[in-house]
Amino acid sequence: MLLFFVRRKKLTYLWLTFVKILAMTYLLLALALLSVVLLFLIFSKISAQQNQNYEQLIKEMLSAQFKENRQELSESLRQNRDELTQGLDRLTQKLEEKLLLISEGLNKNAKENRDELTNSLKNFSDTMAVKQSELVKSTEEKLEKMRETVDEKLHKTLEESLGQSFKLVSERLEAVQKGLGEMQNLASGVGDLKKVLSNVKTRGVLGEIQLGNILEQIMAPEQYEANVKTKKGSNDHVEFAIKLPGKDDLGQEVYLPIDAKFPQEDYVRLQTAYDQGDIVGIEAANKALSNSIKKFAKDIRDKYIDPPHTTDFGIMFLPIEGLFAEVVRQPELVAILQREYKIIVTGPTTLAAMLNSLQMGFKTLAIQKRSSEVWQILGAVKTEFTKFGTVLEKARKKISEADGELEKLVTTRTNQLMSKLKKVEELPSSESAKLLEGPIETFEEDSEEV
């Protein structure tokens, strides 16, 4: 920084000297130019002849003047250079002396500062070492306490979490084991169900049980019968028959036969074909299913339908909704069953709806049948109520006559007694109560007996 200041001062001094020299040069040039202008003005006034005479003289004077100016300028420049050199030398010497002094002072201050900084750093290092050791010791103690606390809480939390996890795992394992047992039971049940369904007679019993449950939930026990022989001269018994409200000409019950059917093999083949996407197999299974349904409908018609002892139609119950859906998916088959065999095909849902409709119809017929009886009962009640009104009118008249007699007795006899007792003095209430206590009680007992 000090060297930069010295150099800058030297450059400033040189620049000022150069400016002085340049100003003197410009001054000399201006004087020379002024002389030329004056000479030109003088020569312009002289005539042409004088110009010719003095032209050589002017040139010589100008040359001498210019030479003298150059000499003066050179001398002035030389002197300025000498002065500048001397000034620079003096300035350089002074600057060197000052720089030497400044350098010595800086070295001395730097040494003192270094010594002071060294001592400060040593003291600071000692202090920091002590504080650091104390901080490390305090930190270690706090960390040890934190570690103990964390270990304790972590151990406690881990034990609780592991306990809960083991408990949950054991419960899940028990549930899984229980589920596996239930699945094994279900698998054995499915196997038993397959064995049951593989037997035609057993399948019939399964459909019969489901049909009986539906009838039991909707109909009253006296509205249907099981294993009924509905056709005269036949020993075939229909599984269930609903009793209709009316009677035939002989006064016997009229039945609506319902029989359960379950073509399992054809239905299973159809489902297998659907799963495999076999179009030919689907068509073949549908055809076999249609033939089985027609055969069942023919059996119901021939064995159980016998008008007027039964209705002119019967109901075929299919115990599986999927099977019922496959049958009603073929409108031609449903139409043939109703037209040729007089059979209505139902599933569990449609049979329940049909039975509810029949139940409402039965209730309506019962109400219509009992309405005449209710009307007769109301007529009899009206007659008896008229007689009751007559008797009640007579009783009212008797009560009115008794009330008149009682009023007459109370008013007339009371007035007569009071007229007779006008001259008798009244006793105090306490004495009268004592005197009349016996007769009053007797009168009250008599009144209570009455």
C-alpha cells in the first residue's frame, strides 16, 4: 500500500512538470504565431514593390526568429528536464528515507502484535481447552442419562410392542387355525354335498326340503299339504299341494300341485361349457336341459293334474336361481311348458312372490265370504239394541217417577216438621251431638246395611 502511494505521488509530480513544459511550449508557439500575424499585416500594407524588396528580408528575419525560438525552447526543455530529474531524485531519496522509517515502525508494531496475538491465542487456547473438557464431561454425563432413559423407555416400549405383537399373532394364528378347521369342515361338507347331489333321489329330497321351507314361511299350515294324492285312480303323490278356498261339486278340496325338480347333470354340463367358452357344448347342454325340463313337465301333468279335483295347471319348482334363469332364458321353452303341459316354472324368488299373491287372494276371498255373516250379525245387534232402547226408556220413566215422589216427600214432610218445631229452642251443637250420637250412628248403620 505504501509503495503504491509513493508511485502515485511520483506520477503526479511528473505529470505536473509535463504540463508546465507543455504550457510554455504553447506560449512560445503563440508568440511566434502572433509575430507572423503582425508581420503579415505589415507586409500587407506595403506596396507590391516593397513586398518584392522586403520578401527576402522577412524570410531571413523569420528564419532567425524561428531559430532563436527553437534554441530558447530547447534550453527551456533541458532546464526543465534537469529540474525534473533533480526533483525526482530528491523526492526518491526522501521517499526512501520515509519508507525505511515506516518499514522499521511496521516491523516493530508487527512484532509486538505477533507477540500479543501469540499470548492471547495461548490464553484463549488454555481457556478453551478447560471449557471444552468441562463441556465434553457435561455432555457425556447428559448423554449417559439420556441413553439410560432411552434404553429404559425403549426396553419398556419394545416389551409392550412385542407382547402386543405376539398376542396379535397368536390370536391371528388361532383365527387362521380356526378358519382352516372351518375350511376343512366346509370341504368335507362340500364333498358330502357332492355325494348327496350325485344321487337322483337325494337331489329330489333336497329340492323338496327347500320347497317345504318356502311354503312354511309364507303359507299357514292348514293352507297346504305334503305328499298328497291329487289324481283319482293314481297312486302317485305330489310333494306339496296348496288348498284352494273353493270346493268341487262333491265338496272336496281343490289342490294346486307343486313339485320340485333338479336336473343337475345337464345344468353342470351347461356351466362347464360356459366356463370353457365351448359354443357347441353350450348348445348341446341347452338342448339336453330343455328335454329334461319337458320330461319333468310331462310327468307333473300326467301324474298330478286332474281337474276339477285340482287346478288345470301345476307348478314346477327349480331350487337354484341359476337353473331357473337358464330355463326362462329360452322363451320358446317357457311357452311350450305353459301351452302344452300346463306347467309354470318357478325359482325360489318367483315361487315366494307367487305364494304371496295367492295368500292375498285367499284373504280377499275369506273377507268376501265372511262379509254376509258380518252383515247378519250387525242386523241382530241392531234388533237387540232397539229392544235395549225400549227397556232403557221404561227404566228412565220409573226413575223419574221415583224422583218425583222423593222430592215431594222431602219438601212437604220437611216443611210440616219444621212448622211443628218452631217453638222448640235449639241446643248448642256439642250437646245436640252428644244427644244424637246414638241415633245418628244407628241411622248410619241402617243406611250402610241398606
